Amino acid sequence: MEMRAAIAQDLLTVEDESVLKRIANYIKRTLKKSEDPTLMTKEEFFKRVDRSLQQAKEGKGVEWLPGETYQQFKERTACSK
């Protein structure tokens, strides 16, 4: 956190607009590279839910059988894809 404060303080002293633009572009590129691929929009989430519900209605779902262990479930469903 101290490093961020120091960088912020240094940026406040920069008066050259072209330098600020280059810094802003660098930060944008860095943030794009570090985006979390598991994040999704609300629309994407509900689209996946709807698709899953449709697959379940079509009988494409997989059911965890009574008394079945996790390992057994994995083995049984690994080849069903």
C-alpha cells in the first residue's frame, strides 16, 4: 500500500500531459492482462443457467446416485461428456 501511495504522489507531480497519457495506457494494458477469466456478466450467468435448465429438461443432466461417493460419481460421469 505504501508503494501505491508513493506512485500516486509521483503522478501528482507530473505536469507533462503526454507522460500522463502513456502512464494511463500502460495501466489499462496491465489491467486487461490481469482480468479474471472466471468473472462473467449478469446476462452471461443467466444465459448459462437457462442453458443448463434446458439440458436438464432434455435429459442431458447427470444425477448423483444415492450412496455414490464423489470418486464414483467422477468416474461414472467422466466418459459421459
